Amino acid sequence: MLSLIQPFAVGLPATAASIPLVTFDGAAATTFTFTELNDPVMGGKSIGTWSQAGSFGTFDGKVVDVPSLSAPGFIKASADGSFPDASAAASGSLVLRVRTSTPDYAGFRVSFASGTLSPAYACSGGGSIPLSRGCFKAKFSVPAGADFTDVTIPFAAFSDKWSPATGEQTTTCAEEADVCPSASKLSAIKRVEVWAEGALGAAHLELLSIRATYDARSLAASTAGFLRAAALDGDSAVESDECPTVEPAAQFNLTEYVTGGKWYIQQQMAVLYLPKSQNYCVTADYSFTDASRSRVHVANYANEGGVNGKVYDSDKQVGILGGICGDLDDPSEPSKLSVGPCNLPSWIPGARGPYWILAAGPSADNYEYALISGGQPTHKAAGGCRTGTGINDSGLWIFTRKAERDDAVVAKLRDVAAQKGFDISVLNDVQQDGCLYKPA
């Protein structure tokens, strides 16, 4: 096997390869319609335009202070669609071929969205609100000159965690690999945007093309290394087959679970939308939204950074998508719900994720505690199996009706989870002592 793989990277010239993503020449794969958006936040006054003349697009406008915030607003132009697969360039760069008459403007940015339920929503929230990860943004500047020039931005300079108020990255790729655009994200780009943001003044940008570039020889070498590793470690791909099949609770009373009162989370697994920094004052409040009792409104609450800290309220944070709802897909399995933003159609890939009640008690007409998972555990670990840690197919929780912690109940539910094959080391304590549960 190795003798077949090794020559793959030998003798290749060190050469740059490129993947066109955006052009204005009418090519079907790379021609998209851009639309301009002015800052809509709290009376923003920034104004911009987008136009196309011949083989390039023109982005023009002025960024001014948002009066209520006394801070610069933004303008941007965006295009939605299925962009070419750029996964081969994960270790490379994004290259904009541009020119400007405002080279001193300091707020040019570019972003692209992938792996998110709503590209527009992600590119409004910047990872600062739930379900808004997946819009990767970076700053750039354009030198003076009458000719088009290449502006190169390494993909390692992008992040999908940035402030929606300023556009500045809150976590850089160098600080956390989780915020970097991966090959899988670059394979499925659904939105591209150019911005003038966070800096006052006139902004003029003429865009001829956007492409991804990479060193073809480096890609070949890394591919060969991956294949060698796969040949030497053939068992790693079947780890998920070792995880047991978990069944949700039988004879489950969904009405009691939903209407019996607020739930207080005592322990939970860290996932993308509930990091350990929000393990304070976490609650879940449920209510039916229809007479058939097939849809449940989900109101989640947490504090960031400490007891009575910054409030996370799902109705506020995900309000643009109607909040969060759980749908009962099969009335014969009332302990299995599909949860996601209320206003996103369920047929959109990734719009819903599994929410399974694995155990509840002490009786079907009086639920005082519950064990919940985000579906099947599929990741093998030393202590058992885990779910994922993203938005869907993720999470493990211990609920009680009372805020006060009952260590015996928590221990009992941890045992239930362990018996089902879960790695319970992922469960972290949630502090409820001293919580005021103040509204957002």
C-alpha cells in the first residue's frame, strides 16, 4: 500500500493552483447576483449601493455613526448560491481582485457562509448569538492605484466569531481552531459578502473576481500523509460502530413533561450553543403551541460567565427565526422530538436536531427529573460514547423540577446514562444557587 501512495507527492512542481469562486463574466458556476444592504440596526444611517458594469461589480457608499450607539455602522453587498468547492484550498488563501478610489478606508471586510442553517442570519450574528456560527469574516485593505490588484487573505485569518456591532473578531483562528474555516466548510459555501464596516468614511470598491488559491504540491503531500495514516490505522473509521444503540423512554407522558413546570438543568454537556461559560442558572420552559400538542415552544435561559451574569434567552437570541420549537414527528414515540428554529422549514437540511428523553420519573403523572440526549451517541471515548458537540446530534442533560440540587437524583441519572453506554465524564455541573433568573 505505501509503495502506491508515496509517489503521489514526489516530483510535483511547487505551483499555485486556484479555484474561481466569483466572477462577472457570465460563467454559470461563478456568476451570482449581489444585493446591497444598509445598516438596519437602531436607526443606522450608513448608505451604500451595488452595481455591475461589464466584467466587474462596484460597491460604493458611506459609513456613518449609528446615532443611538455613537459607533460606526456598516454597508455590505452579498450573493447567495452554491459556490464552487474550495476545500482543496483550506491551507491556502482567498484572493480578491479589486481596485479602489478610497485606499485609506480602514473598514473593508469579506465574509463567506457555510455549514449554517441560515447564511443571512449567521452573517448578522457572527457567532455571538445561538445558531449564528458559520459566517467567516476577515479584514483587508486595498492599495492605491488605477489597475486591478490581487488582495490575498489567508484562510487562517478568517473567524466565524466576530462582533456584530463592530465586525472585529472576538476569537481568532490562532486562538481557537474551532473558529477557522475547515475544508468541509470550504466545500459548501452558500454566501459571499463584501463589507464596509466599523470605520467611518466613504468606501468605494470595484470587484473583478474572488478565488481560492493553494500550493498544489503541499496539497499532494498532505493527501499522501493522510493516506499513509489511514493505511496504518484502519480501525479508526469504525469507532462509531462500537457505540450501543440507545432507545428513548417508553410509555412516556409528553403532556406531563411539558406542562408540569419549569425545568432546572443540574448537569450538562458543553456543546456549540451551550459552552461551559454558560453553566449558570440554566433553565428550560416548555409549552404546547397547538391543540394537537404536536409542537412545543422551547424557552431556554442561561447566564454567561457567572450567576446572574449576562443573560442568554432563546426567545430573544433566536427571535429572528421565531424562537425554538420541538416537533413531535411520530405520536407513537412521544419521547423523541425534533428541535430547531420555529420558522425554519423542517425540510431544510440541518433545520432540526434530535431531542430524546431517555428517562423521567418518578412516575408518568409526576415527572420531577429527566435525562435528555441529543440523539444517539456515536463518538467512542474512554468512558463510553458521546454525542457530537455541534448544533444538532449533540448534548446530554440532567433536568429537575426544583432549582435546588438533589445529589442523589443526579447520581441516579448519571448511573442511568452510564448504563446506556454514555461517557458521563462530559457532564458538568450547572450552578443554580443564588440565581435570580432576571429577564433579558
